[in-house]
Amino acid sequence: MSKIINYILVLLLAACLWTCEEEFIPEIDDSPPEIVVEGYIEAGDNSTTPFVILTRSIPFFSQIDLNQVDDFFVRDALITVSSENRIVELQEFCLSELDQAQQQIAAELFGLDLDSANLDFCVYVDPTSSMSGQEGKKYDLKIEVEGKVITASTTLPELSEISNYSFVDTPGVSSDTLRELRITLADRQDEVNFYRYFTEVNEEGMLAAINSVLNDLFFDGDEFEFPLPKAEAGDVEFDFESYGYYRVGDTVDIKFCTIDEAHYDFWSTLEFNRANQGPFSSYTKISYNIEGGIGIWGGYSSSIKRLIVE
């Protein structure tokens, strides 16, 4: 009888708390839009020259008119990237300025669907390809636009080696067609290292996993084996039994990257916030390394390995 009474008291207490709870209505943010920076430079197997995408932030409660999406891109900026005694000026290119072949190259590079993309996508690139990413170097970004000066820095750490890739039976799931990928990472000793990875299956496009970043907090300086789940596109229907696993016969490209701390903090906070949605989730402030704006200027030291799932 006492258990029943206790249960009723708990229900009554919960009802009181629910009825006494005040509705929370966020304040409308009337602050002017900020410049949003997304830029990268890469060393290693996929060494690239720097590129930057500039857009504007929009208020949380605003309505997006698809006919005005092109206005979100920030045009006519002066952007330079410097490293040691070298400096390059990035040049702005938009899809509307490219021929069909060039548009296809841009679409593959930036993951655009030309059949459904109803916007004039714009990006700032190094037209001379004179500066490519190199491990161990620091790269400074400077943007001058609309009377503002925006700066950021990123470093390209030394690449850590993956000493082994292996496909094993899926834990807890009996399947003749699904496999789990496990890798062994040779972590560098006596320094804090940060990593991010991408996967591509059957040349369908490189994707970042939902939780794509990790650090060496628990395995500093050791050879550490852990699973590397397949990244899934956001529009793929969730299947508990196959999610994150690879299918026998697939061709898989694994892109594993070493990144600096600021770059790690950006993706770590962004992915945590994205994965913790709902009425009982807590707000997470996204960490970024941009001074005078928001966003990320990040470097990758990357290795790419092609595997056949066996």
C-alpha cells in the first residue's frame, strides 16, 4: 500500500510542477547580420589551395525566401591568406560565371547538386594555385569587406598514421552482408592530438559522420583500435541494424584528418548541439576561431585509403 501512495504522490508532484512551469519565449534578436566564414586549406593526400565561402547570418525567427538565397552570399570581398613570407589573394568565382564543364568540377568539389541547386553559389579561391597546404605550417586569413576586417588563423598538424584497417563481423547483429570497420591509429606521444574523418562509399560523395571528431584524451601516445562508422547522408532513413556499417563488396574511401584544437572545438560543439535537439536539450554555444565574424577557418592534414569490404 505504501508503494501505491508514494507513486500517487510522485504523480501529483509532477502535475504541480507541470502546471507551474512558465512558458519560455526567446527574445527576438534585432541585431544586424554577421559575416559567416567557412574556409579551409588542406595538406596530405588531398592537398588543396585555400578557399573561403562568405555568407550572412539570418535571425532565428526570420522566414527564408528561396528567391533571395543568392543575397546571402557576400560579394566583392578582399581576401588574403598568408603563411611565413608568402601571401595570396583569393578571387571570387560564382557558378553563373563558369561554363558547364567548370560548373561540374565545382559541383563535385563543393558537393552541389546542379539539377536542384537554384542558387548562384559563390566561393573565393586561389586562382594561381600557388599556395597549397603543408604540414606544420600556420595559415593566416584576412578578410576586408563592407568596412569590416575579419581575421583567423589555423595550423596544419603533423599527420598521424593509421597502421591497420580491418572489417569485422557486426557486434550484436548477425549478418552475411554487413561489416564493421575498425582502424588502429598510431597516436603521437606527449602532445594533444585532434582528429576528424570522412567516408565515401562507391564514389557517391565524401561525407562526415554525425560524430566526426575525436581526440587522444584516453590513448595519448598509444596504438589504439576503435570502430569507424560509415557516415550517412542526412536524408537516409534510419535503420538501426545497418546504420554505420559497410556492405560486403562496397568500395570505401576513408579520409582521416589531423586538425588543430580550434578546428576540433568548432566541430565538436556544432555536432554536439546538432545531436542534442528536442524540448529537454540544453543550448550549446558553437565555438569558432573567427575574429570580427563567425564561422571556421580550418586546416586538415589528411590521408585517404581505398578499401574493398570483404
